[in-house]
Amino acid sequence: MADTGKHYHNECTGQALETVRHHIANQDITLFAGCFCPFVQRVWVTLEHLDIPYKYHEVDPYKKPKELIDLSPKGLVPALRLDNYSPPRALNESTVIMDFLEDFAATSTERSLLPPVSDPYARALVRLQADHINRTVVPAFYRYLQAQDTSAQIAGGKEFGDAIEALVVLFERAEREVGGTGLWKEGGELGWADVMVGPWIFRATNVLKHYRGFEMLEGEKFRAWLKRLFEHPAFKRTCSSEALYMDSYERYAFNRPNTSQVANAINSGRSLP
């Protein structure tokens, strides 16, 4: 397989494009997004599931327009502009934005991704899941995708697979101790950890499979969770067609110089920006 020089996309496709077309009117909340970005998808799924009105605004995070820098100092997406303040206020960092939206929904739409406040232990178990996703699953995804020689790719595949298996262990712990959380529980609602990890699990089934030959974990429970996640309406509405991801992630797969701040951090052994 050779690097064909494909460029990242600047517009959603498929179901995600249909969703964008339903969110072009001005709202108090504007999501500044990049169509291929998994960190953006986290926030986008959150907005969709919590039923919060928003406007979708596509930007090119690699050109870092001033309107994005004004909201996100590093020029990274996602970012929110909050126009119900005068002057408008801003938030960046996907997990911070998710926290904000969760709190916002509690007093507006009354929807949630977290277990009820009355069950602090269940909420703590979800936070452990989320911590593992951010510290382990996400960096392992990029190390695997960016690895160039065969031995590094084999090691990367094992690391990423182990990270997913460790997440399953956390899901099963929650099942034993609190009856399950999120979509891991059959009949459960979309949960915090589902949204946190979903974009990378989704890209593992197309990008990693295509560029690295990655095969997702086996197991009836895991496959059932995967099906519930990918078929959840809020998740499906934020997914573009497969070609968008193949094209947009080719630069990661061949580790082109200065692909992104995330790629540079992985190459240098630093934490993600």
C-alpha cells in the first residue's frame, strides 16, 4: 500500500451531512467542528443525544482561522461559541465541553449520559472508564495507526487490542457492581463511556482495518455492544461515509510530517494536546 497523497475532507458526507443540514440555523450554541475529527464526534453525539439546540459550523483546523483561535487557543476542534452571553463566551477540549453540555441539559432538556446523581458510585465507575479511554485507548489508537515498520505495527495492534480488552473489564466490573452502565447493558441507554470511546472504536473498524488489517475483538457481548453503539440514532447521525475516513486518515497511516498536533505528540512521546 502506497501513500497516494489524499487530502483530509472539509465537509461531512452521508448521514452526517444530513444532520448538518438540519443544524445550519443560528442558535445560542455553535459547534466549531472538523468532519473527520473523533474528538468533535464525541461532542456532536452528546449534543444530538441530549437534544440540545445547536448550530454546526465546519472549519479547517489545520488552517486555524481566527474565528477558531478566538475560541480555542491551540486552534483545535471541537470548540463551542456560547452566544447567550454578551459578549459571547467559548469552551474548548472535548471532555470539558461534554461536562458542560451534561450540566446544561440537566436544567433544560433533562436528558443525561451519566447515571443519576443519586448513585455516585455508578458515576464514579463511569469516570474510571472514561479515564482509561483518554489515557490508554486513544493514544494507543494513534500509535498503532502511525507505526511504520512491521514490528511496531504488531506491537501497536497488541497495545490497542489490550486497551479495548481492559475497557471491557471495566464495563464488566460495572455490570457486576451496579447492574451495568451505558449500552454495555442490554436495554441500556447511550452512556458517557460509549460516547467517549465510540469515535475511535468506529474508526478502528474502517481506518485501522483498512490500513493495518486490524480485527476487532470477538465475543458475543462485545459484538452486541458494538452493534448497539453503531446503530444508536445519535451516533449514526454523526457518521460520514467510509471514504471520508479513508481519505482523511491516510496522512496518519503514512505518518506524514506535521500531520497534526496529535500526530506530532505521539511521534515525540508527549501527551496528547
